Amino acid sequence: MANIITTRRGTLMLGASAAAAAALGASPGSAQIQRAAVTPPSWPIESGATLRMIRPVRFVQPDEEVFRANCARFTQQTGVQVRVDFVGWEDITQQTAVTANTGAGPDIIIGFNEAPHIYTDKLVELSDVAEYLGARYGGWLPMAKRYGTRHGTNTWIGVPFGASGGPLVWRKSAVNEVGFTTPPDDHAGFLDLCRKLKAANKPPGFALGNAVGDGNGFANWLVWSHNGFLVDPEGRVAINSPETIAALEYLKDLYATFIPGTIAWGDISNNRAYAAQELWLTSNGVSLYFALKNDPATAPIAEDTEHTLMPKGKAAASPMAGLTLNAMLFRHSRFPNAAKALIAFLMESEQYDPWLQANLGYWSQPLANYAESAVWKGDPKVAIFRDVMKSDYWIGYKGPISQASAAANAEYIMVQMCASVASGQATPQAAAREAERRAQRHFRAR
Amino acid sequence: MDSTTPAAVAGAAPRWTPSRREQTWIGWLLDWKPFLIVMCLLPAVGLLTVFLTYPLGLGVYLAFTDTTIGRRGIWVGLENFEYLFGDPIFWNAVFFSVFYTGIATIGKFALGLWLALLLNHHMPLKSFIRAIILVPWIVPTVLSAIAFWWIYDPQFSIISYVFVDVLGWRTTNIDFISTAWPARWSLIAANIWRGIPFVAISLLAGLQTIPPSLYEAAMLDGSTGWQRFRYITVPMIMPILAIVMTFSIIFTFTDFQLVYAITRGGPVNSTHLLATLAFQRGIPAGQLGEGAAIAVSMIPFLVFATLFSYFALARRKWQQGEAND
């Protein structure tokens, strides 16, 4: 874990609104981000305020540098010391739990996905911050609104900072070779493509092992694209449905085209197989593309790689739920105004756009107007990640985001349902029943 | 113990007493045995309480609550156990834990004993070979687990590479961990590989304590090699065998790292041990109460295994100076 203390107190009047201060002078790189002239709410900064924040570690080095520089600028403009700790991804959930339960520790935590929904009663409502930012930057994208607000209300408990998604990653040469220009958007066409790829000895493959990101991503896509879902909007388990059965029947055919061994795959396995040219179509975050592009030995593979959305199948839009960064402010903070000012400050275009660009496309914006950021105008292969948060799906779709939906995800309920059918261990009906049994345990009333 | 009180000593102070200094209250306190006992035990008791008794007690308590990460639970009695009783994933973990421990222990002891017997002979570079034998055991488990993870990889296994690309004996990669039974056997093989040195070196130490005169006497009586092994070696190493087996069973039954690093309990939960299942349910899934219940359910198995190897293997009256039954 690394940390930094940016110390520069008393340079500006304490009590000045941070957001107002931020409005002074826009950097040239952010000139194209449209924003409305909205007066920020007044957050009189508490005297002697200092803030501590933890967030997940970076994907790429510039992420951390720009983030720290943004916080340092906040210190410069408001005199509020900000200390940021970067925490390993595996640890942030536990650290959030400890912070919430002990009522001590960081003022702000940027956690993942469901975190604010679990600790709602320990958090400061952030509707004023979110409404201001939404009005200023063209509104919140659907996924951001979903993760930021309490289920079925307009009460903001988190401020999403971005999300990363896992679209289809495929080799142009292979797909073209078997007679397709791009992967089809319907189930039958996609199956046909996969069969032809397999016949050409250039097989596709998706993780069906205990892979938190890739495994859940694929299983969710499979069920959602057949209009199935784990729980209904009221949080009742609804996985054992004809739609799910149809999805699992489809999987039987699709799995037959996969490269062997995907049932044992972890999150990294498809990256390795793809880089070794044993795998020609899979789904992954943008990290795979960058890893290939930055290594001279695999740069030709990156050159031949394309990203498209997963086939939408029977759904209205391609179903994909990314990994979302979700900031929350704890009630135990002694300086909630300073903290709100900091969150708003970091989302202002002077700060947010450079940060978005530093992340190269790993994180995609939650606010509509940042779609114009330069990051999406560089490499055209990265541009698809611009719309990650436009998705109207989330982990635990269609139910409330909760500890239960997070647990169902972490327990691989959907993945294992798919894997047991793919491996022939269970019939689709039995697998759906088993998933229902397991999900009911998590979604039981407490 | 000197029973002189401080007052009496103070009274005698003007006189020159060469052998005895004035007893202060602290000296008196330190001479007081009950206090000394408490003081000396306190660090140990404190450490055990804080780092052993409290977590264990808390773990047992959590097993009877529905605590999740981020939410204080309420007492639910046996609800967690009732759910687990009807949970096929739990029973699969029980089965695999017992199977894994049983087969791996048999493998480790068969091969370990064999290795110990070999090493007990005189051979060139004896010390060097004995040191090399320990390598699987001294390498951090996570490192060897990652090595096996690569060895068993569906795409990049070195073994598959040799069979498919070098020798050409197979056309497809070997399925080590993609289906249930191969995955189980692969994990057991990795565990045996890792456990052999501990058994071999411990048993070697036991073998070296056997007086050569016993073998000489037996040879003079015309014994065969098998008879010497059966009637001298085995009884003589039985006590150490019992201890080593107890430890080995406990380590194997509570194994976590190998399984978690290689399969994470997959494919489809077929290789979950109770330890990995407890972690999976407790930490990533956040169901602390249920995870604790799984961990608590390991205790009876461990107590039984310990008692079995201790009583069945170690209780020989002649070893305690009495006649055998």
C-alpha cells in the first residue's frame, strides 16, 4: 500500500467552496468537455479539515500520478490536506467493512459496485453532489445511476467514478477467414461463427471456472441475452425460468465449440491463451489489448484484434455489467462538507478528464458529457469502452443491489450453473434448480 | 524461603550485615511465589488468549449467528448447520476433505517411509541428498502451488507439451483440472509431492534411533529382511510414526493453499476442501456466519483423526515399561 500526504494548508481561505475554486481556469486538455453553468451547492469547508481516502490500486501508473495530482490541487485551492491510500483490490471490501463497522478510518472510500448499498446507514447522502454533477455534465449514465442510487429511489448514496467492461475480443483475421466481417448479433449467427472458428481450428473460449470477472461476465451475458435474470425487481429469486433453461440449452451447443479446459479457467487464463494464439475469440477488459499492444512480440496480435459488444441476442441491448468504482462518504467523517467538495472537485473536468485520459480506457465515465474526452478519440479499438456505463444491466440484475447480489456473484452461482451444464454434470433444469436453491439462501429475508 | 519481613530488616539496619541487603517491597513481591508464577505465565497466557482462545471462541460464536461482512448478525442457533446439512456442496467438501486426507496420507507415508529406508543406507553424498529431499517442503506452499498450477494448466501444461508436441503420443492436452476426478487426483498428487519430505525426514530420524544391535541379533537368529522390517523397524518407529501421522493428517485436512491456488475449489465445487469452502463462503461471499460454521464442523473430524492416530498407533504398553497384551 502506498500513501501520500499532500500538505499545503492555509494557502486559501478556509471555507471557500472547493467547486467554486475549481472553476478557476480550465486546462487546455479538457476544453472539449461540455458543461452547463450550474451553481454548485455551498459546502462551507470545516475549519481545520483534513481528509483520508482509500481507493483501489491503479491499472496503469499514470492513474495514480494524476489522481494524486488532482488531490494535491484540491489541497492547494482549499487548504484541506488529503491523504490517499491505494489498496489492493482483494482487500478493499474488507477494509470498507472494518471502516463501516468501527466508525473510524477513512472519510471517503472508493469501493467496488455494491459497497454503498451494503453500508447505507453508515453513509452520508450524496444527492446534492450527484445532482450538481449530473446537471453540469449532461446527466448520469444508466449504470452509474443504478449503482449510485438506492434501489427505486433518487437518493444517491454513492458517486460512481467509472466502470470497466468486458466486451467481445476477437481476431479479425480468424473471423474474416470463416466468412464473417464482424461477429453476428444474434444467438444463432454467433453459434454459427463459433462452430466455423472451431472447424478452422481457431476456437473461441469463455471462462467457466471460478473467475470473478470473466466467468461472471460470460454467465451473466448468456442468461441476460436470453432475457433471464437472477432475481426480479423485488429481490425474489427468479433464475429457474424457461429463459434460463433456453440459455443453458444454447450453452450446450456453444460450449462444444470452445477450446478445451475453459471450465478450469481463472481470470487470467483467456488472456494467456489469446496471447499464445490458441484462442481467437473471447471476452475481456481492455487490459488484454494493451498487454498485447505494448509487447513487441505480440503487437501483431493486437493489430489483428477487434472489440465489439457481446451479441445482444434476445435482449434489447448487449447485456454487460462492468466493474464500477463507487465512492462513498462515511458518517463518521468530521468534515463531510470538505469531503463532498473533494468528490465534486475530482469529477470536474479539470481533474476528471486528465484522469480519464491517464487511464487509457480502463475506466469509462459515469457522466454523459465525458464521452467527448480525448481518450475515446485516440485508438479506435478502445472507443467501444466509452459506452460501458450506458448499459442498463448490473450485477444482480434485476434486483436491488445488495449484499445478497454481491454474494451471489462472489459465490459464482451463475457461473457454476453454466459450468455444470457445459460439463454435462447436470441437465439445464437441474442446474437452474440448484442455482435457485443457492440464490435463495443469499436472498432470504433477514 | 526467607520469611524475614521488611520491618524486621529495617529494625536491624544500623548493624552491618554483609550477606543480606535491605528487602524492598519489590524484592519481597518478586520472592512471593504466587506472584512470580502469575507474572511468568502472563505473557504466554495473554498471547494464547488474544491470538488463539479469543479468535477460536469468536469463530465458534459466529457459527451460530448470521453475521455477514458489514452487518452484525443475530443469534440463529443451529440454522447455519441445518442449511449446511442439506447443502450438497458442503457434503461434497466433507467427502473430498476425507478422501484427500486419506489418500494423500497413505501416499505420503508409503513413499515417505520408502524414501526414509533408502536414505537410512550408506550411500555417496548422503548429506547432500538428504538436504535436497527437503526442497519440496521448504519451498513456500504458494510457490509450489503456483508451479503446479502451471503444470496442470489446460493450455500450457509442461506435461501436455511433452506428450503432445515432443513425443507425439497424444493429440489433445491432458485434462488435469477441468473435470472433477482428474482434478481431485491432480491435487492429491501435488499434496503428496509436497508432504513426502516431512514424513521421510521425520521417519529417518526415527530409524536412526533404532540400535543396530537389534538388527545384528535378529540376523544371528537367521531373520529375513522382511522379518527385520516387520518385527524391529515397524514397532520401533511406531511412536514417531504416530506423531508424524497426527501432524500430517491435521495439515492435510486443513490444507488450503494448494487447492485455492490450483483450482479454487473448481470445477463446479468438486475440489473444495472444508477449509477452502469456509474461506469462500466467509470472505469473498461475505457470509461470515456460514463460513465459521463450516470451519467449526472441521473440529470433530480433526479430533477424531488425532485420537485415532494417537491411540491406535501409539498406545503400546511395552513402550511405557509394561508387558504387552
